[in-house]
Amino acid sequence: MSKTSSIIQVARLVKRFKDLAAVDDISFTVEAGEIFAFLGPNGAGKSTTIKVLITLLAPTSGTATIDGHDIARQAPEVRRAIGYVPQMISVDGTLTASENLMLMARLYDIPRAERKERVREMLAFLNLEGHTDALVRTFSGGMIRKMEVGQAMLHRPKVLLLDEPTTGLDPVARQNVWEHLFDLRGRFGTTIFFSTHNMEEADEVSDRVAVMNRGRIAATGTAEELKAKTGKPDATLEDAFIFFTGNKLQETGNFREIRRARQIERRLG
Amino acid sequence: MLHYLSQTFQKSYVLAEMETRKLLHDPTELISRAVQPILWLGIFGEALSKVRAIATPGLTYLQFITPGILTQSVVFVAIFYGLYVIMDRDTGVLQKLLVTPTPRLALVWGKMIAAGIRGLSQALIVFLFAMVLGIRLRITPWSVLGVIVIVMLGASFFTGLSMIVASIVKTRERFMGIGQVITLPLFFASNAIYPIAIMPAWLQAVARVNPLSYMVDGLRALMLSGGVARVGFDMGVLAIAALLISMLSAWFYPKVVM
């Protein structure tokens, strides 16, 4: 793979579960340092795509590479190149902030001599120095998400993948989480790939958006480009979504997905 | 291969340490778990030793069941330890761990060791309470070391079994149901509270393949009667059983959370 190629390359990716094509022949690329939004309703195939990219699910067909490593054949290299923040709460509430970070530092083989400093720096970066030894279950929703980003960034991956990172957060916490993500990109040039069903969020924070619906990508481009294609002046990204998919971005999804979304909201709120 | 093994040992240690830290942050679990062995020894044991219904040659009945009660309380911790797999699965913790470059076997061993450490705290409680009741036990550096090894191996085996069940059934309700169903038969079909010799033949057969019997047997030899050869055999059986079940458990362990 040449150094100049895109940091994420997905070509004709398909993931089937029995009869259902959760991801149905999608292709896209993400450039290094980009903030890339995967926009779509619950059940559109966003999470499945992410699980294929992070090497937990094998693709049915098609290929994907991250930082030049093939997700199917070079899973260990891919795992070291990425950081991942799941949709569900992934910090351990029964451990302290520093223990949660230390756990990840050790699982990612950060040398012993650097670990403490790396953890301290991260806590400072997240403005959580005052909570180093507090149990994470006492944290607010925004602090929890920041901790999760911190856990995923300790080993300084080139690509950070976040699954619905701000679902369940209030607007202030959402803003705060994004400020930290922008800051990460500024410092380390981290590529940020995130899924969301929130139109405004995709519009405000991302460099480019892929509109996903029923397992397919309906359109890719900057939010401005997508809006312009609707032909309407003052079009919103929601208008663009309807234009490309023929659908409203409503809360579809099955019982499990909705229960999960509500659980997250309750825990973070 | 060597790299894989050293990674597995290292990461198991890290995960076990974190599990143990959780326990230190909130030790109430240790206290509530102390109740059961105290009741078995203090009430059941005392009562049955007065009746003298069960012949335990050379030993008082209380002496006889102390290793059995210790085994039981360790196995109770272990057999429900798979619940943590379900809890990690219900949150995003498991998902995040699965994406790290951690060998799957380390995820399993980490939990096994952590359950073993909880088992050791049970052993301490049983030893202390046995002293309070005036039950004479053999306490030498070697016997204590042996007890530690058997408790760790036994806890590992039953934790492995528990994690397989947890990985298959996936929900707390089903898991708790199965846990309740298997614990008492395991306990009764063993030499924990009566000698195998007094069982009907079919139950003897079950007791002989029940790993719990080997725990009790090894602990009884260490804590009471001695007998190095027996202990070595029991440890060998438990070690092989624990290793095999850990591999099986790693195979069943969730690969992705949908």
C-alpha cells in the first residue's frame, strides 16, 4: 500500500446475516485527518460496518483496509492502528479513572516507563485531573464519554472509530466531547470516523458525510455538497437525507436497539 | 507461539489485577459471602456432629466437613462468576476488550485467576472460623501453599465452566437459573459432607468424575490427614481439567457483541 492512499478504504463491502444484508455493497474512502460521519437511522447498518472495520465481524465479501492493513487478513495490525469507542458504556464504573486508563495502557503494551505519564497526560487533557482516583460510576455522562475517548486514544492510534458517541448526552456535554475530539485531531492528526443519527451533529462537526440507509450508502460528500444537490436554497442536511433516501430519518430500529438507546440515555443522564 | 504465551500470561495478570481492584474498592461482597460457610460449619456441622450419624474414621465430623465446606464456598463463587461475562457483555466493556490486541485465552484466564483470589478470601474465612469452633486443622507452610494451589485450580475450573454457560445463554435470568440448578447436585454428588463409601453405586460413579470431589480430597489430605501422593494426584487432575476447560471457554467466549 502506498503512503499516499486513503487511510480507510472500503470496497464493495457486504455483510450478510442469513437472509439479511446488513451492509449491502458499500464503498467509500476516508482521508487521513478527516472527520467522517456515517449518518443514518437505527438499523441502517452503521454499527455493523464499524464492527467489520474493527475486525470483530468478518465481511461476507468485499475488502477494507485501515492504514494499509487488510481488516480480514491483518487483524492484529489493524487493532493497533485503531481506537474504538463502543456505543454502550465501556468504562468500568467500579474502577477509578486512572485504573480504567491504566488497564488500556497495559493491554496495548505501552512500555512500563511511559504508562504513568501517558495516563496523567490523558487525564489532564480531558480536564479530569481532579478525579484521578474517583470511581467512574460517580461521573457524569459527558465525563464518561471523555474517559472512553481517553481509553481509546492512549496508544495514539491513527484512526478513532466512535459508534454513536454523543447519543444520550445533553448539548453541553456533547459540545465538550467534540471539543476534545477536535483537539485530538489538532495534536495528533487523528482520523475520526463516527456514526450518528443526529443530522445537526453530522452537519456541524464533520468534514464529510456518508448517508447510509438500509445497508447502502445513498450519497457521500461534504454537508454543503449534499445540501446543494437537493436544489433547494437553505436546504438542511435532513432535506438532503430525504432527497437521497426517500426516507425520513426517524427512529426505526427494533425492540433491542430502542431498549439499548434508552439504557444508554438513562446511564449517561 | 512463545510471544502468544507471554502475551497471554501478561494480559491475564493485568485483567486479574483489575478484577481484584474492583473487589478492594467494594469489599462488601467478601463479607456477605462469609455468611454461608459460617452457617454450614456452625449450624449444619455442629448439629450433625452431635448426632454422629455419619462415620468418619479417625476424624471428628466437623474436621471431616471443613475442607468440604471450604470447597463448597469456593465453588459457589466460581460457578456464578460467569455473570461478569454477561455484565461486561451488556455494557460496552466486553466489546472494547475484544478490540484490544488481547489473546482470548487471557480474557478467560484473567477471570479465572480473579475468581481464585476471591476463593482464597473464602479459604481464609473458613480457616478462621474453624479456629473459633476449635476444629483442629493441620497448618504448616506446605499445607497452606497446597490449599492455595487447590483453591486456585478448583476455582479456575468452575469459573471456566461458568463462563461457558454464560457465553451460551447470554442473559442473566437464564444464567442464574442454570447456576442454581447445577450447584447443589455438584455439592451433593461429592465427598464434601459425607464419604463416597456410603453412597449408592451410581452416585459413587458420579462423585468420582466430579472435579469437586478432587478439590475436597486434596484439601482434606492437606488440612487433616496428610498424604503427599494423593495431593499430587488431585492437583494434577484439577490442573488438567482447568486447562482444558479454559481452552473450551476461550472458544465459546463472545467474539462480537451485536
